[in-house]
Amino acid sequence: MTTPLPHSLRSDARDNRERLLAVARTTFAERGLDVAMREIARRAEVGPATLYRHFPTKEALVTEAFREQMTACTAIVDEALADPDPWRGFCLVIEAVCEMQARDRGFTAAFVSAFPRAIDFAADRGQALGKVAELARRAKAAGKLRPDFVPDDLVMVLMANGGIRAPSPPASVAASRRFAALLIQGMRAEPALSPLPPPVRLPLSADAGSRR
């Protein structure tokens, strides 16, 4: 569950809370969700007790840290559903989700895991996935999306896209865009060759993404 913000929260406590959220967003984006709570507190220059006073569990911290991203994700899916061309809307979702993941590893990890106690986040995630399934149904009915696509394929997309390790954040985004373009061509009911985004030179070493 998310932690409600008391109206009477003192300015110093409010500052600590905002700093913790900012540090959590940055750290989760860089390293995913496996960062210890004590590390978040250390980076925010507060004691662990202060962190746990505001966010008793990591679920509470993650849910609040990525609330804006979840709202943005829902808005993307809603925009796609409102497009009169369901295939164009479907492509928008694939492109946006891949780029969002390239920019913020933490949010995608949170979206996929949906902490069981983070009820609000899990409910929002369930709504978003339901809308994507409806969008896919429309794209199939229009004869644009291959009929054997299933919503679980989107999870596979996230897993594959999350494996991209590039030497810098801009390179990661560029590689993700090319990957999304390749995916979209493979998902078309009648594949048609379209120009791909520029290629990105990616190192083969296992620690390529450790400096991100």
C-alpha cells in the first residue's frame, strides 16, 4: 500500500520525503529494484529510520516513486486506444514501452513484478494490460496484427528489450528504438519492409551496462 502524506508534515520531513523519492527514482532507474533500502537512505543522506518512517516497505517506496510513470504509461495506452487506426495505436504502445524501459529500468521492473501488497499499483497495471489486450484485439480485427499474438508476448518483449546493454543511456534508447521497429515488422499480419532506425554498435561484454 502507498503511504499517505499527512497534511501536517513538517517542512524538513517533507523535504526528506521528496529527496528520498528523487534518489529512489534515480537509483532504481540505474540499477533496477534490487537496491537495498539502506543504500537509498545513504544516497539521500538520511538515516534508515527516516526512510522507514516515510516508507515502511520497499513496495511502498517503489509504488510512490513510480506513480507518475504509471500515470504516463496509462495515458499512452489510452491515447493508443483513442486512435482510429488500432494498428498505429498498437505500434505506439510497443515503441513507447520499449523506450520507457530503456530510459528507466526500475519502472519496468516494478511494472512486471507488481508487488502483491502494492494494491494501487497492481490495479493500475492490470487496467493497462487489459487495455493493451483490447487494442491487440482491435488490431487483429483490422487485419493488421498477426492472429497468433497473445498478451503474454508483451512480457516477452519487455524481457528481451530489458536485456539490451549499451555503453550509455542515449545508445540504450537508440538500440531499443531499433529493436521495437524489428518487433513491429515481425508482428504485422502481412509483413512489409520499412526503413529501420539507425543501427547501434553494442559491446558484447557481459558488463556493458554496468556503467549506466
